[in-house]
Amino acid sequence: MKASLLQHVWIFILATSCVPSASAVERTPNVVIIFMDDMGYADIGPFGAEGYETPNLNRMAQEGRIFTDFYVTQAVCSASRAGLLTGCYNVRVGIGGALGPSATVGINEDEVTIGEIAKQKGYATACYGKWHLGHHKKFLPMQHGFDDYFGLPYSNDMWPYHPGVRHLEMSERIKRWPHLPLIDKNEVVNAQVTPKDQEQLTTQYTEKAVQFITDHKDESFLVYLPHSMVHVPLYVSDKFKGKSQRGLFGDVMMEVDWSVGQILDTLRKHKLDDNTLVIFTSDNGPWLSYGDHAGSAGPLREGKGTMFDGGCRESCVMWWPGKIPAGTECHEPAMTIDILPTIAHLIGAELPSHKIDGKNIWPLIAGVDGATSPQEAYFFYWGNELHAIRSGKWKLHFPHNYRTMAGKPGGTDGNPTNYSQGEIGLALFDLESDVGETTDVAAQNPEVVSRLSALADEMRNDLGDKKQQGSGRRPIGKL
């Protein structure tokens, strides 16, 4: 009996010694997405910013990987955010343009957001900043996969101080632009945001994100930080006023860089840096008509409101020490629609049962030798009109009108100037040799035009074009 008892004890010891402790089990990675508003391609140090320093973003790039050919679905606020959060072209989910305070629509409850993907695996999730996918309660973040929310429901210029109504009496202004609300969770906590209040937005969003990371450092989390800046009107806290050589815009970008530093420092402090993917990019390019209050698209053509690369190609930095190769660059095309399926892959979550457009780009992010874009092509709609398609180095524009500054300077001190109307016919650009989309090479490459046109026709059947109704569109959410 003694031998038998000893044998059972020994078996128990062996069995329990093989069970890993909770601390030994590798946690699924945390995710932080920092999403700028109206930031130009050349507005951060790693992409050529001038007149101000971005040391934290510089370090993020040195320790991570920059993506030189990274796109959004459409160069305007709500449409772009819909693409990021659902993994779909915004046309598929019915969201276009920039939803305002009179909108009675928003993200459909049947769509699956990045937050809901993370919730599958028990993640703590939060959104701090500009939402812009519907301001009524049923459309707000906490009804779409986020445990906490604090921020503005739409753009910070959608208020009675908009340049277009400042000449009117306040009673007349608010008929066009009602007062701007600040929301905490599902409740309005400040019904009349003031210019002084806006000076604190970047700091408040950052502090909320830092606190959330700290509170959830022992569990997996996803933080979505969509800044209100550098969308006009520009506001900055006292700690950065007058600090740059680029005026107010530079001051605001310096505060954004400080915000990035706060996030990265918090991750390092809690020893989460080796298990957290951080993505920094923007919703669209610079609002060029605002001149000295707008950013720069650098070598790219045009800006916000167009599907030339200046409008929809964004500077992007990704950081995950030990997993993403430091100081590297990716020149393969990628898009915000690819973030959701990539996160699902990393955390072992199921993709939505309905169709999405994004694909897993982890091999590109991880710098796998020989990795190429998993997408045959990316499609660029403006409204419901297909303007362009990119495949590899080629970008084909279909005939369309577009807004342009036509070489004129923009406005000053937060007052815009008017755009002109431009027009482009069928035109093919080689983005490897012509990043500025200046020289049409369609005539020299008819086989490329033919191949891309055929892909475009397939997409038109799915998502439509102009008055053509695609079979793959889903309805927007309605009150």
C-alpha cells in the first residue's frame, strides 16, 4: 500500500508540474490604433516633416516599420473610419462622406467592428476621440464593441464657430451648426464645447488611453485613439503653444507626438511593449484649402477630398519590439481594411460571417522575406463613384472631376479659400517612378489598362459605380 500511495503521489507531482502557470501562458497581443484626422503624408518626421520635431514618432519608426504605400478607403472622415473599423470598403457598409449633427444614420448594428472582433477573445476595449459613425446612442462606440468611450461624436468644426457661419448671430448659427457635444460613455457631459475646451482634447484623449492601459495591464486590451486633430479648427494646450517654427499647425503636431510618447512610455513602464502592436496613421490627407492650418502631402498629388494619393495615401508607422523588424520599410500596398483581419489572425478570433474586403497583412508587418500584398488590387471610390484602382506599382484613374487648389495657396489663420474643379480622363500612372501621378503612361501600357479595367468591372458588379447598383452593398444603420 505504501508503494502504491507513493506511486500515486509521484504521478500527481508529474501531472501538475506539466500544467503551466497563468504567468507562463503567453497572452494574446494588445493592440493600440492611433488614428489622426486630416494629417498629411509628410506631416511626421519619418516622412519628411519640417518646422517642428516629432521625436517619439521618429523613435517609433526607428524601433518599428514604416509603410510608404498605405491607404484609406476614401479621403473623408466617416467613410475612412468605416473602412478601418469594419474591414470593408465603406461603400459596402453604406457609409460615405462626413456625417453631421443632423444625420439620422450611422453604422449598422449588423456590421462587425474591430472592437467586436477583440471582444470575441475577452479583450478590454476602449475608444477615445472622434467617432464619426453616427452620433445617436445606437451608433456610438459602446454599442459596437467598446467598453469605454470619451470624445466628440463628429468633426470638431461642426459647431457654431465654423468659418461659414461666424458672420451670423449665434441664434442663426445654431440653425446650421448646433453646439458641439462631448460624450462620456453614452452620455453628453458637455453640451457646448468651447474653444478653450478644444485646447484640452488631445491631452484628455491621451490621459484616458494611458489610464485604460494602466487599469488593464494584466489582461489583453485594444485601444482605439482617433484624435480630433489636426482637423481644423486647430487647438493646442498651453504646454505646446508657440513651440514650433510652423505656427499653430506645428504646435498641434508636436502635441500629437507627445501623445504618442505617452502611450509608448506607458507600455514600456508596464513591460507591455513586447506584447503590443501599435499602429499610427491618418484618416485622409491634408485639407489644402486651409493653407497654413493644413498639413502637407509632400510629393503626392492633391489632398483630402480626392482619390489621388495625396488624399488617400497616408504615412503609417507600426511598432511591436521583437516582432516587427526595427528600422525597416514596407513598400507593398496595404490599406486600413486589412487591419481587422490581421488583428483577428493575431488574436485567434473569427472573421465576420458576412463578406469583408480586407486581408491578413501580418507577413508584410512582420517583414517576412518576399512577402507581397495579399490583395490583387485596391479600389478607390469617391462617394459611390469608382475613381481609381491600384495593383502593384500601377494606379489607373477612370474619368472623373475632382477638386484642386490648382497651384494656388490655401487660406490663413483657419479661413479656407475656394477650390477649383479639375478633370482627368482615363490615365495610368507608374507609382514607382512617378509618385506624384503626373505622367500618364496608358498609351504605352495597354495590357495593364485592360487588366485593371477588367478588375474594375468586377468591382462595379459588386459595389456599383455612379448609378449602377452593386449586388454586394449592405444598408447603413438608421434610427
